[in-house]
Amino acid sequence: MSIKRTVLSPQRYGRRSFLKAAAMTSSAAALMACGSRDSLKAFLQKDFRSLSPDEIQAIIRRLEAQYTQAFGKEFSVSAQEPLPETFFAYALDISRCIGCRKCVYGCVEENNQSRDPQIHWIQVLEMEKETGIDFLHANLYYTHEEVPYEGHFYLPVQCQQCKNPPCVKACPVGATWTEPDGIVVVDYNWCIGCRACMAGCPYGARHFNWGKVGLPAEETNPATHYLGNRPRSKGVVEKCTFCIQRVREGRYPKCVEVCPVGARKFGNLLDENDEIRYILENKRVIILKEELNTQPKFYYFYGT
Amino acid sequence: MKSIRLKSSWIILIFAVVVLNPPAITGQDPQDQQEIAVPPPPFTEDIFPCSECHADLEVNRDRRELEEFHDDIVLKHDEENRWCLDCHDAENRDMLHTAGGRLIDYKESYKLCGQCHGPKLRDWKAGIHGRRTGFWNGQKEYLLCAHCHDPHAPQYPRMTPEPAPKKPGIIK
């Protein structure tokens, strides 16, 4: 018996079984490194759409305990399903918006975005009235004493909730998809952080947690949804969900409620008496980058 | 006494808006098919009812610069053509009136505004003009025109914007 035979020899076991054994050894080591049982469970968790109701409940309980402990206050994580007969859409009155950015910060508070590093789901672009909608020369960083600034108008951009979303097609692992009520969501536990969706999105509406999420406990919103505003971790992509935690309970999204000029409108496209239907039927409506065939459900209109 | 009665009537109105959530409150005026539930009008503190002071004052219909009272009001709302009594009623001081003389309660001032701003009133009723809060599939809360627009100078005031986002930089 030679010494060679006692070693995991490629000749004896074949390359395939050698690689398999090596991969299993290293992943076992990685799992050990996870530490607690909870993080082990999180690591082994399936993607959201393959989970049974019981598994979802177990995951929600685990997350609630985890967030409650981390932030020192009672967190709730909902997995409220889409309401029947709903297909959400949004409309924004360009002639009303004054560029005050109240929506930006209302959204940050409601949806537990990282404060530092800073993540904003809504970006208010300032443009010149003379040139019209022109993304190339738009200014995101305006700092005027008072708004609206002479000769300018404002175009807030957030996730356009496309009916034909390029981000969903770009995701290699199926961690982002369109829900039956039209909301494009992300499973933060399934996202691998490759940022292909961000490359696919023509609206810059997806944001990546490059660093450790800076979310002061006293500023957190503890009423969360699994597919929405639950606290995220480093290395995942996030985006506007029409405030899924609110709209699936019948409430308006936060940005609609905080807009001081009432420029933001939200509703159900399937209800013919809805505000959104009124806008589509009676106002001049545009969608952004129509030529890309993304088919946004986020409409811009002129109320005047 | 009057102000207490008025306050209680507001409380009843708010109750009606918040708890009972009527889709439409039937108006007393047969001309109005429906009324819209709104929060109470945004009066300056202790200014209403107007009749408390005006009951003893003689009506002066002359267009003039106000000196003793209401001198803080700067009219910037078609001021060349209009005057206090074009909207405020001289006989019934606690009411407004339309161009045709029909008395309008302050709680329904949108009917007065809608005389000139018809398309805006139509959009407001449809929920397109002005802020809505509450439930997209249920009870919605409206605001009166006067909650956002000072009727004497209705242009929406400019405001200081919230801070600009940080420019992307090195993330630790």
C-alpha cells in the first residue's frame, strides 16, 4: 500500500468527486463561521416565492425577534399578500411640484433607508423651463434658499414600477419580480448583490447598500413588510415599493401624504372611479423614456 | 356662547368625517346635490364669528385702505377689480356670498372659489387638485382651498427645500 493511495487522489476519485468534496468542506466551514443558529437558518433560507405559509411565518418570527433585539423596540414584519382586484399606479403633477424634497425624507423615514451611507429612493431633479425635460442637464443637488427657483421646474424620479421591468430580467437569481398587484419587489435575503438590476434600470431607481447600514434605532419605522421596508443589510439592492406595507392595507404611500402641494397621486388602475383613471382620461400624461418599452406605471401629468 | 356652539358644530363635523365617513353629506341648499366633508376652515384665532364685532358696526361699502382693523390683509387676488364685500357678505357677516348673492358657509368656501376656478374645483372634487390623505380604497381626507391658498393672496408660498442629497463619495 503506497502513500499515494491514502491521499485524495484525483486519479482514484475522479476530478468531479474531488471538487465536490472540496466545495462541501469549504461551504461547511463557511456555515460554521456564520455563528448563530439564526444566521445559519437565514443562510439556508429558500427564495420567498418557494416558501410555504408556515415557513414564511417562521421566518417572520425570526426577523421580528432579530430586529426587535437590534433596535430595542417592537418590530412587526408583515407578509400581507396582494389585495384582490388591484393593480397599482402612480401619477405625479409636474406643474404642481415645487422641489421641496419633503417626499425624499418622508420616504427615508417610512422605509428605513440607510442614513449614513445615505440612500434616497426618490431623487428630485431640477430642470430649466426653457429646455424642458432634459436628464442630461438636470440638477439633483440644488441648494436654493427658496423653491421653486425662478425659471425652473422639478421632476422627482423614483422606481417607475414598469410593466416590462428590465431590472427583473437582469437579475440572475430571481431575487426581484413583479407582484400580482404590479409592485416590483426585492427579496433581500435572496439578493446576491451583483447589481445587474441596477445596470438594467434606465431610471437609476435601484440603490445598493455599499456599506454597513446606518440606521439609528430611534429613527426606525417598526411597522414593516417582508418585501418592503424591513431593515436591510450590507450588500443588497433596494428600491421604492409604493410603500407596500401601507398600500396593501389600503393606505396611501408616504410620499403622497407628505407632499405639501398634493402633486402626488396614487390608486388602483382596475377601478374606473379611481383618481388615477381620471388623470389618464382627462390630463396630458407622459411616461419617462417611453422609447425603451419599459411601460412604467408611474405617470407624470400636467394638472393645469 | 356663539363660539362654543360653533366649536361643537366643528367637532360634530370632524366626527362625521372621521368616524361616520359619509360619502356625501346632503346639503341643506336644494341647489347642491352633494357636499364634501372637509376639516374646519383655517380661521385666525378668535376672529370668528365676524358678527361679534361687526354687529355693532355700520356697513361701509366704500373701497378704502383699512386702518383700524384687518390692516394686515394684503389683497393680491385680482385686487384691481375686487374688494372685501365681493366675497364677504355685508348683511350676514358670518357668511360668504357668491357673485349672484347666494350665501355660502365658510365650511363650503370651495363653492365660492369655484365660481372663477371651475376646472380646479372639478379636479379638486375628483381628488386630482390638492392633497389627499387616508385610504386609496376608502375614506379620503380633503382640505379646503383656503387650507393651502390664502384667499387674499392665493399664490402658494415658496419654501426652503430639505437638504440636497450627499454626492457619492467613499463609503467606509
